[in-house]
Amino acid sequence: MLTKLLKLVKEKYEIDKNSNWCKWSITYFKWLQNEVLEVEYELKENNLVYLEDELWDVLFSYLNLLKQLEYEWKISSIKNIILRSEKKFEQRIKPLKWQKDLLPIWNKIKAKQKQRLKKEHNLKYKN
């Protein structure tokens, strides 16, 4: 499902890198911020078509930001971001099943993940 979308992102990246429009990742970050504001505006009753359209823009903008960050060597790859996200939220969501009080469990898992992230960061950057 994401394959076609990622292909479009790559095509957009190829177009943008030869244009005056793109000024590094900040361009895409600002684009994403604007799209999120447009989603907020479209959060109304009986507005599914416009809301879905704007949500698509947010997703596309976000993926374009990732592509640019990848190009700038600020992230290793879009694939790695997706894999990290899958792992992160699988760890958070599985323990929540059949629980009534979700916030303490969520926060405990989140704290453990932050510790692992700090350890990974320190190993990578020798801190």
C-alpha cells in the first residue's frame, strides 16, 4: 500500500531537487506545518471529502520531509523510520490490551523506550 506512495514521494523529490522551491528540509517542515493547520480547519461535521484530502496532504508532506532528511543524511532511511515506528508502538500497544487504566502503562513503556533510545544515541555518538 505504501509502495506506490513512496514512489510518488521519490518522483516529487527528483523534481524538487532541481527547483528553486526546495531549500532543504525546512521547506518540507513548513509545508507540513501548513498542511496540519489545514486539517485543523477541515475538522467539521459532514466534511469527510475535504478532511481526507487534507490528511493525504499531511501524509505526503511528512513523507517528503523524510525523503529530504534522508538526502541530508539526518536520518538513515524512510524505511528505518517506519520500522522504528512499528517497533515503538507495538511495544506500547500490546500491553494495553484488556487494561482499564491505560496512562500509567503507556508512560512506563514510554520511559523504558526513552532509556533505550538514550543508550542507542550514546553508543552511536560516544557520549
